[in-house]
Amino acid sequence: MNESLFKVNDLDLWYGDHQALNKINMEIEKNSITAFIGPSGCGKSTFLRVLDRMNDLIDSVTIKGNVFFEGKNIYNDMDILELRRRVGMVFQKPNPFPMTIFDNISYGPKLYKKYKKSELYDVVEKSLKQAALWEEVKDRLHTSALGLSGGQQQRLCLARTLAVNPDVILMDEPTSALDPISTTKIEELMIELKKEYTIIIVTHNMQQASRVSEATSFFLIDDNRRGYLVESGETSEIFLNPKDKRTEDYISGKFG
Amino acid sequence: MDRKKSNRIALTLIQSLSVLTILILALMLSYLIYRGLYSNKLIEREVSDYVNYDLPFEVYSSKNSNVDELDYFTLRKIVQGKIYSLRKVSNVNRDIKLYIDPSLIKFLSSYLNLEISEFEDDNVNILTANNLINDKSLLKELKRYEASIIISEKNSNIKGFNSVEISDMVISVNKDVKALYDNKRIGNLKNEEVESLINDSIKNWSELNGPNLDVKKVDSLDEVAKISGAFMPIQASLYQKAINAQKQIQSLQVFHEVSTQNLKLNYLLSESEDEGKYGGILSIIFNTLVMVFLTIIIATPISVAGAIYLVQYAKKGKLTSLIKTGIDLLAAVPSIIFGLFGLLIFVQLMGLGFSLISGVLTVSIMILPTILRTSEEAIRSVSPSLIEASRGLGATKIETIFKVVLPSASRGITTGIILAIGRALGETAALIFTIGSSTSFVSGLKSSSRVLAQHIYLIIIEGGSIDDAFASALVLIILVLLVNSITKIIMKKEIK
């Protein structure tokens, strides 16, 4: 059993008057892949965005409860910018900046430190290699990132996240906009990256969750349209031997 | 079937409307370009250019004088000193420097019906043609000077000057022909009418709107004076002689068509003179560019900052929507009202006077809403996912705005700036009350100045030359096109 990286205690979240998350308790292990599954609107993406405080961008969001990252409360004891550097995020739709490939990758590193050109080049090369994109783009680093295919763009976004050297990578349905081949590539990458990073992925794709993740958390929505955690545990347990009837129904496709 | 028919009708309608739009645009643009480049004028004169008599002398003018044709009476007045500047002759505001070959003095005296003592002393420099041709430095000076006129022997072949044609045929008529008849009077003749008159195709003066008299072509001025309805084409010199001898004859005025190149390099490259009546527009073009540049420099940061605030910071509420309504209102306010505001606030209250800075500040305020609104739209349309990506990497809000939002919105912001430049370039009303009207190069923020659009307005208001107005208009159009395309090129480079 690895040490736990995130620890969430009794987390409630409101969008204005509407409560979207209800009493979430969870622990997430280091150097593993955790999958969040559940029907649409159950709050799993919202919960993912709690982990690097992306919900702070929305004015109406209020939060109760505690989230600890390496033992520190992320809402009180940690600098938000430091948190976001250490907890990176890859979004549902590839969202490269309308800049060159090189500028996309070096955008993050340049925020934190002044680099010499050669150092920056090294960072870019390393990140692109980690994201298995280097071979495809090394000859056109200074062309627009918008010229890449969707799958390449998503790997570019992954490389951009990796460039700031995070500990955790949050992935919000990273393959939902991609074709099967690009999806396979991203999945292979995730397994590769697990050695150095902790990965948390939100997915609607059951097979994906079972293929890549060690731990799975299943979210549902209650009668008041509040998201809550049904159960979480090892992926094999959840998929083969769920404790909760609702989990079994969802996984076997009875609803969702 | 019915739907198909109505579709076809709608399509035809749309097509014909779009063709109409293009036609109107093309028509207007080509007329403006034509009038800017060429000038066609009808001038009434006492002589006709239908026949030119052979003369034993030749007249030359310097290239920049715009003179390539003179009539007998104008030449006479120039030699007499009654016309001492070319401003009435060819709109060039320079005193004439006249050189006459001494061997021609005698002939000219009888030809122009002037005593030698009547030749104006101060201006007439009498040199031998030989000397003039050999005196290289003098020739050079004359060539450069805008209002040199040389009268020399025939075929003296002076290079670098215009050869000036002298028209000297007068249609002399009996005074009855010009009398008021049935509330009508014979008008100015066109060249074709002169031709038909001389070729005997016109039998009665009423055909030319004159009295009901038979046309009689006669052979002497005495007959012209005596016979009712008589006329005779005659060399101006002889006509003048007869007038001097108190003969009772009159002449018909003839329309002379002058078609010249209007917008000349010289006009573009020389400074304005006499409050814009003469000279070129170089200083005014310069002032215009300075005004627009300063205006954009002042207005862009303010309005882009305002746009950022409205999109990224302002909370939705009554105040924000009030501000937005205010900005829209400001965009719709006629520019003359901005001019009035500028006059009261900048010119008078702040004591800046009629100066470049008053004008610049007024126009800046005027174009603020244009840039602000387009920038706001551009910033608002930057995908939120880009902002999330940047914030997710740990960038602060300000870092995100400067590094991601503004670059992504640059195309829209540039569009706003181009629109604003267009508005500033063409601004007249807001500047009349604020910037002054001096035509010289601006020497500082406090100096009075004049811009192109305002120059066009002032030319017309002050009764200046329409040709100048069209030339300036063409320059203004080209300037707008130029500024637009330069901005587009810069924008394209930025995006790459």
C-alpha cells in the first residue's frame, strides 16, 4: 500500500444555492492511476477540479470541508499557484494556446523561472518525449500548435502540463474527443507516466477505467441533484466484486 | 413549385442588389480617382483655340508652372505687368519671372499693341536668347522656379521647359449680335460651335441662342462694325488694335476646355502656402499622420484596459450594464458634439488652445468606444478553456491576460484599431473646433495644425479650388487604404 497523497474529508460544494457535492470522503494514493466514474452530472469533474482549486475561477462556488495534499490543507496552508504547479490538469477538449508548439510547452516553465534558451529547449524536448510527441513534432517546433491533429494536440497539452514538473496529473475525460488510436496512445502514456506521477482520471468509458486504473471511485447523484461518492476501492474489486448494488447496476449497464 | 419560384426570385433579388452595391461602389471610387488625377475645366475666354496663327516667336514655361497654353490677352497682361503672379493663370502662387529676347521687343510691341514703355520694368528681364542658353546657372534657376516664362525666337530649343501654345483668334461681331433679345443673350460658344460658325453651317444667330439675325461672314472690321449680324474671325492682335482705335466691335466669349493632370508629385511633396490656397499638402499629410498616431497611442491602452476590466473583472450588475450602455451611447454621439466638448474642455477650460493636443485628445475620446467595444468582443470570445489551461499551469490572472488572452484577442483588437484609425483619419467635425487650421508642419503638441479631411472641408468653405479638394480626397483615400493594409500585414506577422 502506497502512502496517500490526497485526503478529502467531508467535502461539500455549492454552485450558488445548489449543492453539487455532498460529503465526499476519499484518499488517493501516490504513483497510481485513480479513475472517477459515474453518470453525467454526478459531480466527478467538479470534484476533480477541487483538487487543483480550478473551481476558484467560478465566483459562485463555495466549499466546505477539507482537502489535504501531502498533509497540507490546500485551501489554507498552500499557495494556490504552487498547488497548481504541482497538480497539473489535462482537459476534456485539447486546448493548446494559439502559439507555436515550442511556446506552448515553454509557457509553464517560463512562469516560474527565467531560463536560458538552451535550458528551455531541453525542458521542451524532455516534456515532448515524455508525452511521446517528440518524434512527430521535432522538425516543426516553431509552427502553430493549432496545425496538429486532435490526438497530437491532446498529447501536446499533456506535455505542457508535464513541463512544469508536477506531482499529480488530473485528466478530465482526456480521450472523449479522440479517435480509438489516439485514445490507445494516451492510455499507454498514462501507464508509462504512472511511475513518476500520480494520475487521476475522470472517464465515461468503463473499459478505459478498468484498463488503466488501479483504484476507482464511483459517483452518483441523489434525489436533490447532489453528487456523492458511492464507493471507492481497487479497480478489480469495484468491477468484479462491487459491494454496493448501485455500483453493480451501473457497471453492468443497467442504468447510466 | 411555388417554393422553387420564390427561391429563384429571392436569389435574383439578392444577386441584383449585390451587383448594384458593387456598381455604386465602383462608380464612386472610380469617379473619385478620376477627379483626383485629372481636372477638366471650362474657362471662358475672348479667344478661340480653333485656329492658331503662325507667330515668329515661341513661349516657354518652367515644368512646374502648369502653363502649357496661354491666350493672347493673358500674355499681354503678363507682359504689361497686370498679371504678376501665376495664381490666376494656373493656380501656382508665385510671382512671374519673365524673360524676353531683346530682338523680339519690337515685334512684341506691335503684336501686343503695347508701347515699349508699357512693358513692366520690375519683372521683365531682357536678355538675349543666346545668353540665356549659355548661362547655365540662370537657366537652371529658371527651370527650378515655378513661374518662369521665357519669350524667345522660334525654334530656340530650350530644353527642360514646357512649350506654350498661344491662342489668338477672336470672333469679332457686330454689337447687335450680343444685344439682349427676347430676354436671351448669346452665351459662351463651344469649340464645335465656333467651327460650325466659321464653316458657314450656322445661318442665324438664334441657333446660338442669340437674336434673330442672319449670320454674315465679312472680310473687314469696318464691315463688322457697320453690318448688323456680321462677324469675322480675326487675329487677336488686330482686334486689340481696333479696340484701341475705338472701333465699335465686340467679341464672342468662347469656352476653353482645360484638362490637366490634377494630383502631381509636386502637390504631394511641397508645403502648403497662403493658408492652403496654394502649394502642396505635404505638411497636412504629415500632420494627419501625427494626429492619428498620437490618437491611437492614447486611446488604445485606455480602451483595451477598459475592455479587459469589463470582461475579466467587472461583476455582472447594474453598474456594469450602465457603463456598457454609456459606451454604446458614446459611440453613437455625432462627432461635432465631441468637437464642442473638446472646445469647451480642452481648448478653453484646460487652456490648451487650438492645438494638436486638443484635437488629439478630442478624437481619442471619440474613438475610445470603437476600440473598447471591438476589443471587448474579442476578449470575450477567447475560449475559456485557454484561460483554464493557463491558470491550471499556475499562471496568475494578470499573467494569463497578458500572455494568453490578449495575444488570442489580438486580431479582434487590431480590427478595432483599424476601424478607429479609419474614423480618426476621416474626422473633420471634431477637429474644426479643436485643432486649429495652420497649414504648416506641427512643431509641438501646442501648435495649431490641420489634417487632410479638415483641409478638404476648409478648401470648399473658403472657396478654394475644387481640384485641390479632389486631389486631397484621393490622397486621403489612399492613406486609409495604406494604413489598413500596413496594419493587416503587421497583424499577420504577429500571428505567425
